[in-house]
Amino acid sequence: MKKYALTILTASLLLGCADTKKQEKLLLDSVIAVHDKVMASDEQLMKNKMILDSLIKRGSTTINIDSAKSYLKQVDDADDAMSDWMHKFDAENKGKSHQEVMDYLTEQKKKITVIDSQINVAVTNSNKYLTTTIKK
């Protein structure tokens, strides 16, 4: 009887461990999915950054330099937020308990979701500005 109890206990522990690893993997995958979505927007962000920077450096009389600088700052801030997040993000989480990993990944998902919104706003606003400015 003791052998069966020990076998059941061991199996439960192994299944529980596998389940926690699966939970961690699923949450990590969801963080990475948001990251990948953000990276898709990053190309347009960089394009707009170069155009705004060029307009400001040329000192074109057809644009409002203060407005261009304001949109460039918004684009730079979004780019800096993404870069900062990427440098600090730790996908491995070695030596952390299951709960610590889940808490960390949950917090990182919140952060990258906020950055996603920040980048979307910066791209939308700078696109709108550049579209109206370049048409003049």
C-alpha cells in the first residue's frame, strides 16, 4: 500500500511541476506575442523618426518646427520605452519560484502592453502630422 501511495504522490508532484512549467510557458508566450506585435509597429516608428528628424534639421519653412519636435519627442519616447523594456526583460527567470515567475511575467505583460499603446499612439499621431505636412 505504501508503494502505491508513494507512486501516486510522485506522479502528482511530476504532473504538478509540468503544469506549472506549462503555465509559465503559456504566459511567456503571451508576453512574446505582444512583443512581436510591437516590433511590427517599430519599423513605421523608425521611419517616422527619420523623416521628422530630417525635416527639423533642414529647417524647412513649410513646417512648424515646434510641432515637428513635439512629434519627434513622442516617437523618441516610445522608442526609448521599448528599448529599455527589451534590455531589462529576462525570459529565463532562473532560480525563481513558480509564483515569482508568474508575477514577473504578468508585470512584464502589463508593461509591454502599455508600450504597445504608446507606440501605436506615436505612430498614428506622427503619420497624421507627416501626411498633412508633406502634402503642403
